[in-house]
Amino acid sequence: MAVVGPASAESLVTYTIVDDFSIPESLTGAPGDPVKGREVAINRRLGNCLACHVMPIPEQPFHGETGPDLDGVADRYTEGELRLRVVDSKSINPYTMMPAFYRVEGFHRVMERFAGKPILTAQEVEDVVAYLMTLKEE
């Protein structure tokens, strides 16, 4: 178990990684909104999940194939496991291409305007996780 707190950004929420694979507790203390999470996930300026993942988003063309297909992801991972993958997938696999969406330290050559800022807010992370939890095998 590891407790990770805000290192350089005062607005980051402290979270606990359990068994090196999960953040079981919500970053906000409240459930996310799956409708908003879907919007964040497919927004090419926010989550941009479509850049690397095939998703059940028929209205958006050109899904990436670098990462695994996210259709049915809620059957493969728990909510806490998905949360850690969104927050900081590099804590599980330091060689992954997936960015850490809620981490601000340990990066190199970050543009000044992005320094100290996570890609997603804690609420956006929770919303994306809530959306991913709706993606079950049919």
C-alpha cells in the first residue's frame, strides 16, 4: 500500500494505492457521472482515449489501436484498478505509453504552461472511471 499526496500541486487529492494495482477510494468522495465521463474520454483535448483505444463510440471515427480495446473493460478490471490506470498507469507499468492523467511530478521537459497541472481534474477522473464501469461485455 502506498499513500500518494500532492507533491507540487496543492490542488491534487491525496490517494492510496492498494496492493500496487488499485485506488479503491474515490478521489472526490463521490461517484462519478458516466455521461460526463464519456464526454471527457472522447474529447480529443482532455482524455483523448480514442487516440489509443478502440471504444464503443460509433459517432467518432479513427479509433487508435495502440492500447487495448476498452469495450468490456469493466468485466476485466475493478473500479479501483481502472482508477489507478487513469490516475497513473505508469505506476503499474513504467514502460506504458499511456499518460498519467492525475500526476504532476517526475516528468521531463514539460512546457511551462502545463507544469504542475494534471491532465484531468479529480472529478474528471471519477467521471471517466464511472463511464468505463459501464463498458461491459454484451
